[in-house]
Amino acid sequence: MKYVFATMLLPIGTLLSGCGGGGDGGTVAADTQAPTLSGVTASAPTGGQVTLTASASDNTQVTGYCFKASSATPAVTDACFQADATKPVTLAVPNLGYFVWAKDAAGNLSTPLSVRGPCSTAGYAASDLSTRPTVCLATSLGQFVIALESAKAPVTTANFLKYTADGFYTGTVFHRVISSFMVQAGGFISYPDTPKPPTYPAITLETTAVTGLSNTKGTVAMARTNVLNSATSQFFINVVDNTFLDTSSGGYAAFGQVIFGLDTTIEAIRAVPVAPNSGGEVSQPVTLPVIAWAYQLK
């Protein structure tokens, strides 16, 4: 017996569904969901730069990140976009912040996030309220911000900013702590075994009589030897009023003020256990507070 198979001809444009029903013809909906940036961080500064790292997610895939110093929204074709979620940037002075966007293959653009650097939000806020140059320092016991008296103590301020810009203070320690007096840093990697030699000549002493700046609580001043014009990199922070230093042995140059971290970080440094140093002074921290980094905010 022969079987004859008839061919059913369908009108042009008629589709068959595997489920026996109609269907949408396999049309794929357009992707309109933008990526979501969940965070952006800044690394510790090194050589005047920080590395920004963005974190983002998308319903399909994040295909690019744009890092800019401007808040102007980029086009998805902008040359700022890169596949890598990290980018080294130079720390500008003043540092007004960096903005980050993420995009996906469909050209959807995220809402931006911003970051100003590794200094804390509170540190930046204190800096913003000051009209003076500011420096943020991070230690093993927290951060603090100094406002510098560039108009009243220009020589001392310029010297401190040079050491800061060079990254000199990174890894140095608070080697001398006297809770009823001051905390001193900027001259040793470890104490007393590893001094860090200064890299610039000693500066001229700017006394209180010249600047009008007194060694009151929270002020920053330069340490020196018995020679008047011998200050280089070492500095100290007065943790009580030490106005006698304005004239004692020729005077000690106050040149700034702690405007953030005095009651937290500096108090924590002030409270570290100490032991006698090689000269018998009870001022050597049992565990040395370390300066991780320092950089100028403005």
C-alpha cells in the first residue's frame, strides 16, 4: 500500500507555535535597565596619585566605566569609558572630587557616584570650612586634618607642604608622646633605631613675635634642636596650652591648627602607653603610632 502525504500550504506570514498557540515571533525586548553603581573608593596616595575603584552591577553586563573630574554627564561613546573598573588619578589641589559612571552594552548609563580621596568625609568637611591650606594625615590610630597659616608663617608652611608633597611622612612615626605636653612625629621610621634624614635644608625660625601664633592646645609647631634655625621635617602637636614655648630657648614656631581629629585621633595618640627612652624621658610609645600617608587637600 502506498501512502500519500499531502503538503499543507500556509499563507505567507503565518507562524507555527511549538505550543500550539500564537506567540510573539521570538521578539526580544530592548534592554532599558541601567547599571547600578554600588560604590567608589580611593586608595592611599602614592606619588601624588590615588587609584579609584568602582563597583557596579547590571542585569546583563557592565561594559565600561568613566572616571572624570567633572560632573558633566558623558555620552556613552565618550573616550573616558574603559573596561577596567580601576583608574589611577592625580590628586589635584584643591581636590574637588572625581565622578564615576558605568554603562552596559545597550548604552544605558548609571547614575554617577563621586569620591574626593582617601581622607574621610568629616575631614573634607572641616577642610572646606577653612580658608587656609589644609593637609589630611592618616595614622594607625585614625585621621586628622591640619590647617596651615600660610600668610602668617609662610616659610614654615612652605617647608611642611614640600615634605607632604614628596610623601616624606609616609611610614614615619610618633616617636615622642608626653600626655601633659605634646606628641611629636616626622623624623623616624622606627625609634630610636631608624631615623629618617631630612631632605631639605633647615629653615629660618618664625617666632611668635613675628607670626603672632602661640603654642596653644591643638596647634602644630616645628621641632628643632637647640640651634634656632634648625627645624626640618619634625613637628609636634600641642595637646595642652604650651604658651611658654613661644619664647622658651628662643621660641618654637607654631604654624597650623588641628581642625579635625584633635579630640579623637590626637587624643588616642596622646593616650598610648609610653616607656623611658634612651635618655630616661618617659615618652617613647610602647607601640609606635604610624603615619600611613599625608596629602594636601587645598
